[in-house]
Amino acid sequence: MWKLPDPRAPSQSEATFEDYKAPYDAQQAAAEASRCLYCYDAPCIKACPTEIDIPSFIRKIATGNVKGSARTILSANILGTSCARVCPVEVLCVGECVYNEAGIPPIQIGRLQRFATDQAVAANWRFFEAGPDTGKHVALVGAGPASLAAAHELRRHGHAVTIYEKGSVPGGLNVTGVAPYKLRVVDALAELDWVLEIGGIEVVLNTEIGRDRTWASLAEDHDAVFLGVGLGPDRSLPGADLPGVFGAVAWIEQMKLGRIDISAVREAVVVGGGNTAVDCVRELLGLGVPSVTMLYRGVESKMSGYTHEWDAAKQEGARSIWGASPAGFLGAEPGGEGAVSGVRYTDATGTHAAPAQLVLLAIGQSKLGDQLAALGIHAEAGRVLADRSGATSRPGWYVAGDALNGGKEVVNAVAEGKRAAAGIHAFLSGGGHA
């Protein structure tokens, strides 16, 4: 349905990358599944935001019931295929496996989940159908994981849904932002098509609410509104308009959907210490940049990026400068070459420079909640405020995903989107209107 260049062709830079965690074949999956203890009151379930019945789906793999395994996973998490690849299982389900306490390698839950759900998508197994038409119509703003999870759940309740996406490709960060060694565009779009095959989910692209269509008309034409708007543009620094300096999220999108020429880049600097920064470091190394340095204002032990991801980056050759605050860019001075040639930074010993022909700023994204104040939607520090069901301060308007949580994992967006769909269904069943 969604036409992009063949990801195996040289038109996309992400084609360079192989899977960081190779998929299991049937024999490997059966062997790994047979190790599971099928714990009562399993801690892995409690660690999963979507509460997948992990012991149950693993047992079904061990007994050869892969279709049943996929049904168990996808009943709890409709984006279980992508989550199998992108979830930080090391700090979620796998991190809570009881084998860890015994010093035994934990069950590779993510790889088992991928084994089952990949087959479901590839074979087009259909587990769900739309409910009887309720005559209600819900607008969903943004086509990322939160909206997709909410839309699918709303269709199962029988509500008509339309997703409005300002970009030219649906899928949100699953398509444009996840590191390609975890999830490729072609796999994200295959999952998206599978989700949409429930029918009745209209996706309207290149339509930004507030620019191409008013918020008022959206409310008038729909019985409820769901906000899956995510986060805003990359935060920047003074002088970042210099050629060769990019926001990290924008750069990743360009790399995944198109091709980036980095043949002249010998040294690159990534500013930041979160997961996006670590992803950028690993992506640049994977694309062949000889020297990649992460420049972070804090210390290694306090960085917000996951330790297991940074450990992998170091094994791949990443360098680091700790306790360093960026103070400007080389190349910006009069008589400079017109493009970035490095980053000035200060630390406890003074001011220094790190050479770079490419600089990526992974210092966060702006939050959009405050922009919705005129709609009667309350926000705090840029995050939309909502109750457990995702209901905002405006009746009939719900929220989930990064706009609510400030930037968590795909699995959190799915869990929140599903809860918001239940809240919307309850609201519509009571006869409300946005």
C-alpha cells in the first residue's frame, strides 16, 4: 500500500544495516521456548506495559502452535511485530526473567515474540474483525503507534475512524525514527498494512490539523478526538544552521527514507546522552564513519541512554567526551569554510574543540502540549495532562503516546493508545460528542 524505494536497493541508507538481533529459525525458537519455566505470577508479564501473557505465548511456540502464540501476543499488543524488535527487553521483560537471579541466561522473549509475529504478518493470519457499526466517528491526529493501536481497538468496537497525518508516510517513528538495525522501513510498513486490514481505518496523509484543516471542523465532524501527535521538532543550539549540523531525529528520518552522502565525513560528533544519541552513534559507525564521538554534559553513569545500547556502541568503536557542554561550532567564524568543522565545548579544564564534518544534535524534541491550550486542553511542561483513560480536560478528547508521556517507548504508546480507545468507547457509549 505505502510505496517507498526498495529497502534492499542503494536508494536508502538504512539498507546498509543488518539485524542487530538475528531472527530465530523454527529449531532455535523451539529450543529457546523449551527453557521457559512458565512461572506462576510471572514477573515478565508485570514488566510489559501491554501485559502480554508471555509464558502462554512461549509455551505455544514450544508445542508447535505458532499461530496461537501470535494470537496471544497480538491480542494484547497489536504492534507486537515491531515491539519484538524495538522494545528494550533488557530493562523490561527479559530484565525481569527469574533466570537472571540464578545467573542463567534469561529467556530471549523479544526474539521469540518476533518469531511468532513475523509469521503472522507474512502469512496474513487474521485474528480480529471490526465490530458492528455504531454510527460514531473518531478522528485521530498523528499516524504513529499510539494512534494505530487506538484505531484498531476502536474498529473492534465498531466505531469509524480517520487518522490525519501531517507527513507523507504513516507509521510515526516506527517508520522514520527507529534505528535500522532494529526495525527497517519495509518491516514497519508491512506491519502497518497488516493492522489496517481490519478495514474501516481511513488514513489521510499530508494534512496538518491547524494548518490544512481547523481544529474546530475536526470537532464538528467527529464524535471524539484522539491526540497522537507525538513530539515536536528537534531542539537546537545557537549556530546550528551551519551546513553539516542536523537535528538527530530529522537526520535519522532522511537516512531511513532516503540516502545520505557521508563519503566526506571522517569525524562526526553526536551531542547528547539519551537513546537517540546512542542510536545516532551506532548508525554513523554502521554507515562507515571512521571516528564517531558522543559529547555529553553529564557522566557516563548518569546518561539516560540504556547501558546495554551504549555498551554495544563502545564495542563498535564509539568514542565519548563526558562532562562537556557545547559552546558553539567551528566553521561559523569569519573566514571559515562555510560548513561545520567541529564543535567547541567546555569542561572542567576549559574550552576545547572536537573536529567534525558532521554534527547531530540529540538534545531532545520540543513538546506540543502547550500549543493545545487554546483548545481547552491542559498541559504541564509541554505534556498533555490526562487521566488513566487518556481523557484530557476537554470532554471527548483523548491523548496517548509521546504527547502524554514526554517520550517513552513504542510499547508504552501502544498500551496508552489501547487504554484511550477503551475510554473513548465508554464515552461514546454514553452518548457524548466532542
